[in-house]
Amino acid sequence: MRLGDIRGRIAGFGQDRSGNFAMIFALASTMLALAVGFAVDTAQLMNARSALQSAVDAAVTSTARDLTTGNATEEEARERVMTFLAANSAGGILARDSIVLDRLVVDRTARTVTASAYVDVPLYFPLFGRSNVKRIHNEGAALYSDKRIEVVMMLDVTGSMKANTRNRTNKIKDLRDASAAAVNIFLDMNAASNGRVRVGLVPYSEGVNTGVLAHTVFHEADDSIGSADAPPSLNAPRGVAAKDNCSTERKNVTGNGIDYSDAGPVTAMVNRDDRLVLCPAAALVPMTTDRSRLLAAIDGFRADGGTAGHIGVQWTRYLLSPSWRSTLEAAQPGSGPLNYNDNQAKKIAVLMTDGEFNAGYAGVRAHGSTRSGQEALSTNAALEHCKRMKENGIEIFTVGFMLEDKYLGLMQSCATPDAGGIRHFYRAANGDELKAAFEEIAGNAEKLILTR
């Protein structure tokens, strides 16, 4: 055969694609099927891993919450976790009843719930003779607490909270709705047999109606209007006729300034300045688990008067102070605060206003609406009380409701610094935002006791 014929035949074989195409197509099809199978199995495993992690996290979080609220004992924790895992493997991504609880540890010292679980995921395309089942493990952990929570909410019932038809606002109604929602969230954390969360209320305007604590208030004599009046001890004899249940600042030993201590009234009573004109109808409510009483008090809020916010802060502090425990227990059993340094207690103050603090009495000479320096007195006194509350470990949340920019500083300064993803100052532009702020604050109470 001539060389040219050989070259022609080789060229012809190279140009004949029929056999090569079949081989290449078969190989490509096999590789494509393997790739698709691998992708399907990978997606299946990723989805199963994510679903398992979510189920485990939810199970330990739910169980930790039950331990925290007293709805479950530590001995019941395993059953709670298993029940929750079973509920999360009732079909869907994970096959029914496929999650297996491998390990559960309730650490009484660290107060943690840790669970390890696994699920066997069937593979559609097992490779190279491997098993057609892949086991996936995941672990989740959550903190629980047996701390008691003490909450006092200081709420603005001043004249600026009245319904306004001109601008279509009804701030006092917005406040009633928001504060009632917060009370319900706080008290929903209680088990029927364990009232570990108590809530108190301090409505305020030009003063604070002290209600069941009216006997701790020193009513200054009418014949000494504007004069210095140092408050006596609760046990000291006094011949001053009571006017109402209202309180202003507690004055110092000279009667001309403010006593910033949180000492109980046996040390010194709290003044009712003789120049106070308007006492809010709504009385304070010491801490309680009585939902109906708290909601009834809120429903009775009516707006009137000026804004002596520092007096509201003062009484918020008293209701949380262990120095007032015996007095509070005598007036309303079950309302006494725990000690500041009690590791089993978390104290929370919620301070709300819709305007500047602009009414004050101690050391202010002029009478009536012309009193000078009231804004400075009320603002500085509130800041001092806030400072001392934070030094005693009280967590302070503040809410400015339709608050002008120039009045933001006080609320921002009084608030506890943000930490752990929890904010402490809120600015609400309308009723919906006010309610959302109160609900978020109440919802964060549980998070606070689990992280601090």
C-alpha cells in the first residue's frame, strides 16, 4: 500500500465520529448523572443539617424557658427536649420521628441545658460502594435561670398626654394600650405556682399619688407655704393634717434641697410640698403579680398636670429599694423588694415621658406657675436618681413618646448603656411604636436574666 493511501485512511478514521460520539456521550452522561446525584445528596444533607440544628436549638431554648419560668423541673427536662424534637421531625425535611436525642446535660452550676442529637439521612446516589445513609450530629445549648424579676414602670399621665382632636392623637389611650401589653408579657412569664415576676406602676404628673403608702408622706403645713420643711421620721410625732395622698420630693435636713437617698421612711418621710396644686388621680401600685389590679389601675389613667418626672423616678426607685421592704410589706404583703446584691434578683425600671421635666419644688422659692429653675431642678434630680439606681444594679429602660429632639438627652442619659444586643433607650413617634417599644422591653427581660 502506498504511503498516500495510508495517510488517507488515517484521515478518514479521524473524520468518522460515530463510535467516538457514543463513547463520549456515555462517559459524559455518567459524569452528569454523578454530578446531579452528588448535588442532590449535598442539598439533602445541608437541608437536614439545618433542620436538625433548628430543632435542637428550639428544643433546648424552649426547655430552658420552661425551667426559667418554673413550668418544668430539671428532672422533666429530658422529656421536654424529646417531645420537642419529636414534634419537629413529624414530616417535612426530616422524616417522621427521625431525630434521636443522643445526650442531654442539665448543668446546675452553669445553669445550662445542652443537647446532642442525630438524624440518619438517606442518600439517593451513594458513591463508590458507600452506605446509602449518612448520619448527621448537631448540638445546642441554652441558659436558664431561677432569678426573680422586679419591674417598676414610671408612666406619664400629664396634661400633654390628653387626647388632641386637632392633630388626631390620643396619647393617654396609647399609653394605656402599651403599658397593659407590657404588663401581660411580664406576667405571662409566671407559672401558676411561681410568681417570680412582679410589676409595679408609678403614674406621675406634678407629683405622685402614693396610694397605700400615703402614711409615709409628710404633709407640709398651710401656714408655712414656700418655707423650708425638713421631713420627720415616720415614727416622729407630727401635727400636720393630710390633704391628699400626693407626694413631691423628699427634702433634706435643711428642708431646702433634695434628699437623694433611698432610705426608708423610718429615717425620713417624703414631703408633700404645700404648693402642689394638682395630684394625679391614679395612684402608684407596689410590685405585685395581680394582673387584674395592674390592668385596672392602667385603665384608670387620666391625663392632667405638669411634668415632675424626677418625683416619678424617685418613687420608682423606692419601690425597688430593699430599704423600703418592711414599709412596703406592711402596706401590701408580697411587694417587698429583694436586696440589691441578691444574685437571684433582677431589678428593672422603665421610665417614660412625652416631654421635658418641668415641675419641681425643693429649693424653688417662687409660687405657682412662675417657679423659677423648675426644669433644671427636675432634670438634674432625675439624672441623680438614675445614676444611683444604676450604681445599685437596676437596669433602666427609657422611652421618649413623641419627644422633641431637645429633650432627648435626659432619657438617653438615664438609660442603662446598651449591651448584648439589648437597647435601653426608645423613641416612639406614635402609639404603635410606643406599644412595640414596651413589648420589646418586656420581652427582653427574660434575655437579661439569662445573660447577666
